[in-house]
Amino acid sequence: MRIIILGLSHHTAPVDLRDKVAVPSAQLPEALRALRSSLGKGVILSTCNRTEVYTITPSAAAGLQALSAHFAAYHGVPLEELEPHLYAYSQRQAVRHLFRVACGLDSLILGESQILGQVREAYAASSRAGMAGGALSRLFHQALRVGKRARRETAIGKNALSISRAAVELARRHLGDLSQKGVLVIGAGDAGALAARALADAGVTDITVANRTYARAAELAADLNGRAAPLDDLPLLLEQTDIAISATGSPGYVLTPKLVAQARVSSDRPLFLIDIASPKDVDPAVKTFTGVHLYDMDDLEAVAETNRRARQAEAKKVDAIVHQETDAFMAWLRSLGVVPTVAALHQQAEALRARELARALKRLPELASADQSTLEAFSRALVKKLLHTPTATLKAKGDPTLTETAQELFGLG
């Protein structure tokens, strides 16, 4: 029994090829049925940055060959186009790879936490399809535990690396708890949407989205249980907000000194401005106003870089956890091959014990019932003690050669 993985990711393949082999969640049941017909059990893990298939096969070489053929045929991509970008692992390498994936060590953003949920969903889909039993089930259950352990015992996921998350962290550093703060997101494009969702994840509930196209602002605001507003309302909105994150992509300044001054006339509350637009949305001159604090991409990049170095240090700790957990899983996997031999050894010993005890009791017909029970208990304890060391050694070593020697030595067949 060999655990194998075949896949491609952002490490090995360009985005257009990753898109060709991606399996959307709605398509996953059908993809699993196709995999079942080709290889039986398996788990498909497909995210924006990777598509991998995990399965168990009697032979690693034959299994990977069959999996490669299935991969190409199912996705309709010639094997010669796929092969330069595929990676394949078996046994220990495969186990270690999955554990690293679950911990976020193999992600585009080091230590990101979303991958753990994606691993869980991939396993759940395979389990619902009846394709993840036995060692494969044990493997994914342990991978999920390893991912949780890495986040519990290290700080691998505690420092923001993306610009949108760094913006939230910067705001939290200066303002503390953000849950009661009023937040204005200016711009409903990709950058604005990411920032808004990062704020919502941080516990912010008072979110207003302002955008040149009101319908787009309303759509994003509805996703966040927030409010939408037109850009023309910016002076009034700035009066009522604590944090404004601007990401419009406008060719000129959206927040000018004149506009900010207009907003400051009737408000003396501190205003925290974060400009994540390129080119910049906020005129640097607004920093001259009392109570206005402006941070731009350079500030956010500095936060992200500091956090990146911190995560890299934590990654070494996570790697140690992965190594330890991989050892534990491989020890369990090796023990599976020993189980039949250990069971046969104990069955043989029990049969011999019962036979010899019965023979001894026939020679001692006058022995009292209590003494017979004592003699039986003694025989069971003796056999148990005699078998303890060979049983423990076989399980601990998990060595096929040692197992075969035990079978020959004890005549287990």
C-alpha cells in the first residue's frame, strides 16, 4: 500500500495552466466519480493556486502512471503539456507535503489560514463520496490536526502579509479594538473589496462603501452587511468615520486638502487615512491637518515585510512540527503491515497455551476449581509477558524484513 500525490501549483505551473486543471467546488462530485472509476479511493484538493490528487495504490510507479493518464484525460490537457509542471510524491514525501500544505508552508502567502479549511472541504467531499477510508482517512484527519497544532503552537498565521490585511493591522496598532470604529472604504474594485473583507474579518461592523458606480458599491456593501454611498457624499462621510481606506485607481487625487478641510470643519475626531491605491488617491498635503493621520503603500509594505520575516522565523518551528508528525504517521503506517503477523503470533500462542493447560489439568483431576483458575491465569500472564518484547519490537520497527523473519522463526506461514 503506497500513498501517492500528483499535482501542480503556483510553484511549478503558470496561472493559465492552473486554470485548465482547476476543479470548482460544484464540479468536485463529478470529478471524484471519474477518479473512482480510474483509481478507486482518492481526495482532490483544488484551490486558486493548486490542484492535487491524493490516492493509495499497491505500486507507486504504476499508480503515478495511472494518475498522470487520468489527470490529462479528465482535464483534456495533453500529457506532454502537463508533465513538465507536475510534481509527484509517494509515502513519506507525500505525507510531509500534505502536512506542509495544511500548515500553510506551501502557500503563495506563507502561513495563510484559508488552506486548512480547503483541505477540510476536500476531504469532506471525498468522504461523502465514499472515497476516503482507511489510511487515506487517517492521513487527512492527522493533516487537519497538524494544521491546527501549527497555528496553536506557533505564530505562523498571526502577522498580516497581504496589503489589505496589513492595512487592518496598521489601523489596529494605532486605534486598538476596531469593532466599534466607523470605516469608510473608497473604491469597490478588487483592492477595495479585499480591504473591506479584511476589516469585516477583524470584527468591524460599521462599514460604508463609496464608489463612483453606486451599483457596485451597493453590491459589495450587501456582502458585508454595510452601507453604500456615492462619491459625491465624501465630505459628509469623512465627518462620520474613524478610518478611511482608499483604493479607487483614479488617475488623480480623490481626497484633496480642500475636500478633507471641508470635512474637518464640523468634526474634530481623529481621522485615520490609508491609501492603498496606485497611483495614490490621497494628496500627502492632508497630513498637515490636525488629527489627520495618513499611511500609504510604503508604510504597508514595511508592515508586510516585517511580518514576512517574522513568519519565516515561525516557519522553521512549523517545519519541526511537520517532521515530528510525519514520523508519527509513518510509524503508524508501517505498523499496519505488522498487524497480521502480530495477530497470528498471538493466536498461535493462545492455541498452544490452551492445549497445554488442558493437558496439564487432565493430569491433575483432583485440583480444586480455584486452583485451576489460578493455573489458567498464570498461563495467560506467562504468554503475555513472553510475547510483549517481540510484539513491541515488531510494531516499533515496522520493518518488512524483520516481520518476514518473525513469520519464519515462529512458523506463521
